[in-house]
Amino acid sequence: MMDLHCHVDLYPDYEKVLNDIDSCGFYVLSVTTVPSAFKGTVILTEKLNSCRTALGLHPQLAHQRHNELPLFDLLCGETRYIGEIGLDGSKGYVEHMEIQLVVLEHILNKCSEFNDKILTIHSLNAVDNVLDLLALYPNAGTPILHWFLGTKKQVDKAIERGCFFSVGPAMIHSNRAKKVISWLPKERVLLETDGPFAKVGGEIQFPSNVIEVMNYLSIHWEISIDCVHNQLRSNLKRLLANTPN
């Protein structure tokens, strides 16, 4: 199985998360929040065959670390995985939306030079802006909307843009998020934890915790766990092949 949005380098106990990834054997995408963290995170996970490192510049840090865009450009050819990137329109960050937009547009433009990027995207309180930019840069890569909390109309718009959606354990404990999950087509669903930030019952989530999401989807989709596994495996295969439909 998979965890396509995990901040491996930001866990308080590296060994615990690395051992979890090793023991569960899941395909894990280790996202970074600034380009300067990329090389160190690659080294941190280099012994894990099932772990890949993404190159990111988090929207909540865009106003502080936009000076790292040249480093982003330098490193962009070293991985097909880009994230965490995006926009954040929530309190404390919306005031920096102008520089967030500059940063995201720069990243999407750079990624458009390639033909294989996979993007894991933050869109909290900024969904329309994110989707509009994805429309402007259709060749930037295959988007995964991480912890997506949009409207039904925005879900439909995102599907038109070729987006996948990653769902984590914390989402299935939120009525709002469960409503969004109910709108997602099975063939566009992937799994994430957003560990160590997303918590369930105050507990940090590890990649192995995505099993809880699979159990939820089994009930919600009214199919067996084996069928859920097969569907998600097919979705991951399609993502890696850059074919969302």
C-alpha cells in the first residue's frame, strides 16, 4: 500500500518512522517543506527501497523561504516528485498570498519543462486559486490534492484537471472531510498520513496507519478490503504512469 504525503524528516523520532516504513513495506512519498531540506531527506531515507523523496516549498513558508527558488530549480531534475507545494488562504497566511502565488507559479512553470512530475499539493482555503493555476500549467505534472477540503463543485473541477486525492486517517475522523471523501471517484483516491502533523486521538500517524483508511473505504464503498487494496494499487500504478483517467 502507500503513504503519498509523509513528512519523514520532521518526525520527532526518525528511527521510529523509518522502522515503520521498513516493516510495513508501503510505498512512501517523503515530502519536504523547503528545497534546502531535500538532500538531507534523501540521505535519511536512502536505505528504504520503497521510499521516495519529494522536492517542496510549503506555502506557509513561501514568504520566508522564496529565496530558495533558485535551489528548487537546481534540484528539480533530481526527482519526479514535487511537494509539498500549493497555497494556503487560512488566517496568518492569506496576508502572504501574493508571494505564495509567485512561488507556486514559478514551481509549476519549472515543472512544465519536464513530462513526468507528480505534485502533492496543499490547497487549504485556496482551492480555486490552485485549480486555476493548474489549468494555466497543464504540463506541470499529475496533481495530488492532499487533505482536500473543497466543495462538490471544486471536486468536479479538480477531476477535470486530472487530479488525484490523497486521504489520511485524520480525515475519516472529520465530518467535513468524510463528506468530501463521499464525492471522490474510487479511481482517483490515494492514501496519505501527513505525519507527524496529522494526529488521531492526539497520536502521531505513521505510514502503517493508512490501514485504518482502507477499512473505512471498504465500508464506504461497500466492497471487501481485498477489493479496496486492488483499487488503490491500480490507482497508484496509474499515477506513476501519469494517466489519471
